[in-house]
Amino acid sequence: GLVQAVGIGIREECFFRGAIQSIIAKKYVRSVKGVWLAALIASSIFGIAHLLNLFTGFSPLVVFMQAISATSTGLFFAAVYLRSRSILVPILVHALIDTVALSGSIFLTQTRIETVNNLSWEALIGVAIYVLPTLFLLRPSKCKEIVARFKAEREESFSE
């Protein structure tokens, strides 16, 4: 289970942050609004992708809650990636979060599907847990730094 949780963090972050968000950020990060737009688009795609869990045995209500939660978590991962510009940071954070979230199926007798299907609407409290640090990480002054860094990277790539 631990290997699975770490593997999910690696795969999802490399794909959603390393590939998708990087492409979106290169196009939109030219202003503070662009930083937020890039983060929101990438995290929405991340949340929507979790709707595929409908085909893996999870209940529809749980999948809907999981998609909302994944969108807010994805927004946090997007902020971490934009601030750190290192894919390793969101990979480590994601792996840690998944390890804790799946601990019921890793350390107890429940399967992963049983653990997730036992979630209730209270699990959506986690949305605030991820949105608040995201607001801190992407406050206007830090967004301006992100924009400046992207501008410098674009100018550097044009000069080569």
C-alpha cells in the first residue's frame, strides 16, 4: 500500500504538474490573474480525472466528493509547484497525503475501495484545508514573483 501511495504521487504529479500545468503555465503566466488561471485550469483537470474512479467500484457520491477534494488538493499542488518550480516538492507532499489518506487500507483490514466508500460529506472539510494554504502561497506578492520568474525564463529561452 505504501508503494502504491508513493507511486500515485509520482505518476500524478509528473503528469498533472510536470506536463499539463507546465504547458498551461507557459501560456498563461504573464500576470497575477494568469498565475491563478493556470493553477485553476490544471487543478480542474486533476479533479475531473478523478471522475474515472466511477469505473473502479467507488460509489458515485464518493467519486463526486473525491473529484471536488482532488480539485482543491490539485490547486494546492499547483501552488506548491509554481512556487518551488521543482516537481519533487509536490511529489513528496502528494505521496505523504495519499499515504495518510489510504492508511485505513494500508494498515487496517479494509480494502482501498472500502476505505474510500466509507467517506462522508465531512471529508469535504479538507477542501478548506488545502484552499487556505493555497491562498497564502499564491498571494499577490508571490504571484508577481512567479510572473517575473516566468518572464525571465522566456527571455532566457529566446536569447539562446
